[in-house]
Amino acid sequence: MQSLLLFPNDASAAASSAEPCFIALIHPELRAEDLETLTPRLMQWEADLWLLDLKPCLSYWRLQAQSKSQTLAQVLQEILSSFLGEGSYTATLSAQPWQALLLGRLLAQKGFRGVNTENQRLSHNIMSSLSWDLWWACAERYAFHRQEIKKFLKHKRAMQIAMRRLCCDYPTSLKTMPSSQIKRRFGPLLADLWEQTFPSHVTSPSSGSLEETAAFPWQSYHLTQPLTHTRHLDFPLSDWQVLEAFLREDLNRLCLLDSFKKGERILSLEWLIVLDNLQEIPLSILFRHPHCLQSESPHQRTALLQISYAFERAQRAARQKPEAETPWIVSWQLRVLESFRPLAEQRRLFADDSASCDELIKLENQLDRPLEAYQVVDDWVPEDAFTSLHSPVVFEREHLPELEHLGRQRPLFLLNRPQPWATHGRNLWKFKERTMDKWWRHRDNTVRDYYQVISHKEILWVFRDEKGQCFLHGVYA
């Protein structure tokens, strides 16, 4: 009944806005070397189950899927099948690691293979058959990683007795029970598990990042030691132009290390500064897209720009302190925190892609703020006819051809709020469309007649309401 009451673009209350970025991969023989071609963030949950966090390189995999006109799950399935074999593994893509491994174990138990996502209808239907035995087995491993196995076994028996008395054959029978009730009766550990199994509809959905899933006992697996380079200065420095020359030399030396493999792409760096008073200041440098240091040797423009942004922010924060003095740097350590090595056929995305796409990737890596991209959606109201390019899709519906074509005829620049516009002078008016407000949002169901108006060598987007008043809503040029 709830789905019948939802209106277009108002379904966010019933669907999570979290983007799937965690993979639970089940296979009897898994090697960390192979998994590092997908992401640097790995965790071995059990002998045959690994958890992968794609968030650091999610933009890279979006571009991969876009270049092949595929979904993220299809691209991951091609890669996993290349080194694991077709039909030999079970993988689930979810916004939370706990839900990914629960669904993965359940699908593997039912004999499903390949890559599945949590928003598929199959996944929703099969989660209703989640048994207590499987839930308790996964929960025990969860308690093991949190090093609370004794507390878990104590509360497990009490909760099992309570579930038998309540005649609850499946965990989904009590999925609407608040986690606070579980916490009051069976402790905080089982309450955390219950909240992650059946997220509360009251709280806002999590974005799926490791920082926002602090309750999950994530233990990163590091295959190799991070690449580092240390520099001790002959004299203290604070001028960025001098620091930049030394940092350029250090970045090029990182590329020459034997452990720095060809085609390796950097996701994050750390510049650990040591001041003359021996105070250490760590500066994190994040790249929005995987960056190849070797391709920009010797100038290293992209990395130096991102380091300069972090250095400027640190200087501004230091100047805000009372009695702030000029920080003099005596040494530092440059360390590669996260990197991954895509396969040779994956790296062709950057080599064979169009020059415009390659330039956009470089530009966004060099800017202090990310670029914003939007796409047309099938909605008749101009304010709702576009959305962010990377926003998760709530409903997978086919675009209405006439609405999509109409949206592309509208101007790129829209005002946040339409402004009154005086119709003075002889202007050239051209009728474009007629639209109407959504009656469930506004009391006045106003009809708008949109026109393309050429006024003083400007092309404007103006609408006239039922009262004859004109408003400026956008600019063509």
C-alpha cells in the first residue's frame, strides 16, 4: 500500500540513499594480490570470505562502467570471473559490510553464483528466508572480530530462549523491533547487530563509509608496507615555493622505488611535517580519481596542487590560534597511504578514452573542490527535472522520451528562485512549453507558460502564470 502512495521524486522516504560500495566475496581460494586490483581496502572475514571497500576508488569504477555502458555490478562480475572463473564464486554488493556478508552467505547457501546487489528484487525476497542459524553464525564471527566473544555467548543464550518463547522462526519476524529494546534486554553488541541487519527507519541512512560504520569491526589487510620517503632539511623553511621544489623531487623519487610498480595509481598521500619545536602535523592528500605519479614525472603538477591546498588549509588554521607564530619546517615524511594496481585491460580506460574525459579527470584531481555534474530526469516540473549525475537512483524507470527531450531544450542555468520580470520594450517571444505545479506540494496549482525571450541581446527563459505576471527562471545565453 505504501508504494501506491508514493509520488514521482518523492520516494526517498521509502528507499535508502546509500550507495553500494562494500563487496562480500565468497570463494574457497582467494588471494589478496588479486583482490588489490579492485581496491586497497580489504578485510579477511573468514578463510573463504573477504570484504572489500570500493569507496576510495569508486569514481574509477563508475568511469569503467560508463565507458562500457554497463552497471557497476556487471563490470565487477567481468573482473572477478577473469581470475576466479565463471560460476565459482558468490559476491554481493551492498551499502553496509554487515548486510553484504549476510546476503552473501545466504545466497551461497541457496546456490546462487556471480555478483548480486542488495537492491535487486531477488535479494529482498531471499532475505526474508534468513534463518536464525545463519544469523547466529555470522554474529559469532562478528563478536570474534570485536573481541567480545564471552559477552556474546552470554547474551546469545538469553536471546535464543526469548525467540523460542515468542515463536519467532525467522529474524525477519521481528525486523520492526527497535534496537533499543534489544539493547535493554540483550546488551549493546546484539543491538548493534540488529540495527545493522534491519536499519532503523527513523534515523537517516548511512552513506556506507567506514567512518560512519564505526560499530563494524573492520580490520584492514595490508599486503605490502606503504611507500615512504623522508627528507631532513639543512635549514628551516616556511616558503611554499622552496618547499614545492623539494616535494617535486621527493615525488619523483617515490616513482623510482622498486616497490612502486608500473601502472600503480595513488588514492591518498600523507605529508607528515615536523616543525622546529618537534611538533608533528599530518596532512592528508586525497585524490578524487586514482592518480598515476609516473605519468606526470617530472613536473608532478596534480600532486603538488593537492599538497598546496592541504598546506594552505593548515596555515589558515594555525593563523587563527592566539599568538600564532610562523611555522618553520625542519623535516617531513611523504607516505603513500592507499594505492591500487588495476589490470592492464582496466588501465586502458585512461589511455583509450576520449581526450575530453581524460582532461576532466585531470582537472578534477587538480581542483580544490570537486566538479558537479547533472543529468536530465523524467519530470515535468523544471525544478525537479535534473539531478546529480552520481546520485543513487531510487526507482529504475524508463525515461519518458518526450520529457527527456523537453528537458534538453531548457536552459542550463536556472535561478534558485524565479524573479519577477518586467515586460517592457518590444521583445521577441517564442512559446516553449506549458507545465503545472504538483498539487500535493503546493496549495495553488499554478499553470506556467514558458517562453524563450530575446531581450537586449540576451536569451532568457521566462514564464507567465495564470494572473499574467511574468517571472525570470533561467538564462540561455
